Amino acid sequence: MDVSQLLRGTLDAAALAVVAEQDGYGYDILRRLRAAGLAEVGDASVYGTLRRLYRAGALTSYVMPSDEGPHRRYYGITERGRAQLEEARAVWAGFSRALTTLLETNVEVTP
Amino acid sequence: MTPTTAVPPEVSEYLAAVRAALDDLPSTERDDLLAEVEPSLLDAASETGGNVSARLGPAEDFAAELRSAAGLQVPLRRTGPEPRLLVAARRLARDPRVQELRRLAPIWWVARAYLLVAAIALAAGASWSLRYFFVPHLGTAWLGLLAIAAAAALSIWLGLRTPRAAHLVVGANLVLLGLAIPVLSHFRHRQLPVQVVTEPIYQPTQGLTLDGVPVTNIYPFSRQRRLLHDVLLYTGSGAPLDVPGAAIDPQRRVLRTTSGKQVLNAYPIRYFDPGTGQVAHPGAAPKVQIPRIATPPLPLAK
């Protein structure tokens, strides 16, 4: 199992956490996710996830002119997004605790 | 810093390929996704430089990932290698000579509209115009013609505004093309309308007729205007001139030969009064104007 497979189910929470910290545009959010340690996150996965979260009402969006190129679409978190993020935090805390316990126990693995 | 909105060619090519791979999505959905992707790709290109597709992988894979992450339906063809036939069809569609044929598309737009109306008329069991065999009667032939015209206008309008390669469009066109089978089969097997003839048809009536009216009796008169009785009539070929219908009347006074054989060509036919065996008025005859004959009688051999 690699990180990209783990990311599949958790990218929503990661993207929401990044936007909750500060509004951002697509590439900026991607960079911040990578900087946070998710180096393997795919560009298309992030952009697609942002659109889906926006459609679901977890994110709001607004356009800001940019001096360096086309206008940028910024994303900010909504109340619904915050609720979703809180829920994800709780789920993740429980899940990671359980998995940490499991994986750190010295169990003989027989092929 | 001056605004630099010019998109590098490799980025615009990559975007076009992504757009093509998302061709089956509703246009607003696709535009939203691409509006998100384009500035991000430009940001990435200006920051990292280098080849876009080398960094992001093939545009088709990028589009598939984008689609999947956005929670949009993944087309079936993405799940495996494309069938050879489909690949060949795509290559054929890109051929310049085939592209040239696309200029004939309006003809197809009209044809598919007609096929749809004709198929609906067939399914509804409508009758067809006798004069213009291709026009179904939708109430009247005029309404049928109007329906065809309206469908053609709608079809052309749709043809002008929908993207050609969208799967839904291709599928709908194939279904409409399939309608040609029942419609053409109908024209092939339809029975040509039978001409309705209103003039009277000659039907030979049995026995004697005069101007189509059966002759039931004959009253011979001599040139002296005297009614003759029991006159035997024969045709030119020597056949007795009978009135067949009268033979079955039990009241008829039928002449018989000495051997008892019936003689049915004796005129005028007379009828007995019921139960008497007597003819009440043997001299009865229709009121006729017997002309005076000037021609001398034939000299007959004595």
C-alpha cells in the first residue's frame, strides 16, 4: 500500500483543513498540501476534490484578479465545511489510534 | 509586473486534450473543471517550468483523475483498453476526407427528423397519404407534413448547437438511423393503394336482359296488332330462349311436348291463378303502342 491509496479516502479532510487555515486557490492549496507532507498528492485529485467540495457546499469560492495570469478562483470554508472537517477529525482520530495500536503491536506475520 | 495572460502552447495543448477527454460531461460541468485547472496549470508551468505532460502524466489520465476526484461518472471506456473498432472509428473520424463529409451533416439532420416522425406514425398505426406516399396522416396529411417540417427545424437547430462527438449525440443518432429499418421496410412492403372505381362494373346476369334489366316475359304481336300465344323463341344458334328464373315458379303454365318434356321458351309466359289450373286473363298484355306497318308482308312459300 502506498500513500496515494491512503490519500484517496482522506483528501477531503486534508483539503478542508488547508482551506480552514487560510483561503487559497487551486495551485496554492496543492502546494500547501505537499508542503504539509503529502508529496504524492496528484494535481488532478486536488482540483477535482475542490470542485466536488464546492458543489457539496463545503467550500465557497470567489474570483480574485491576478497580476501574473488569469483570474484565480479562491476557496474558503463554509459552516458546512467546518462541520465536515470536525467530523473527519473525530473519525480520523479514532481510526488512526486503532491502526497505530494494531501496527505497533508485535505480531508475527506469516505469509 | 505586467499581466501575462498568454498561455504557453504546450499548456493549451494539454488543456485541449483534457477537455477532449471530458467531452461527455455537461458543458457547464466541464467548463467549471477546466476553469479550475487552467490557472493552476499556468501557475505550475511558470513556477516549475519544464514539460507539462512530463510532470502531470498523459492528459487522459489527468482527466480521469480529475473526474474521479470530482465525483463525476467515469465513462466505461476508461476502465479498459478501447476496442479496436472504436479506435479505428476515431481514426476514421479524424480523416480529412471524412471531415469533408461532415459538411453533408444537415442532410442527415433532416433525414433523422423525418425518420423520427415516420417511425412514430408507424408505431401509432397511422395511415399514409395516397398522393405523397412518404407523408403520414397525422390527423391529416397536412399535419403530417407540418410535423416533419417542425421536426426538421428542431433537428437542424440541435445539430448546430450540440457537439458532434458527444456520446449521447452519437448514440441518439445511431438509434435514429436504426429507425430507418422499419420505415424503409414499410415503404418496401406497403400495398399500393387500390384505385376506387365508381363506374358500374359489368356483371353478366343470368337469362335475358334489356339494358341491364332482366326480361321476365315476352309479348309477341302480329303485324295486325294481335297478341300471339305460345310462340316458341330460339336463338341464332338454335338454342331455346328460356327465362330461367320463371321455370321454378309452380304457378307457371309450362308447355309440354307429347312426350311430357317441358318447353320453357314459349311466350308470353302465363301463370295460373293459385289452386285453379286456369289462366284468368290469357289476353293480358302490357299497354303497348303497336305501330301500323307499311312494309308489305314477306312472300312466304305456301
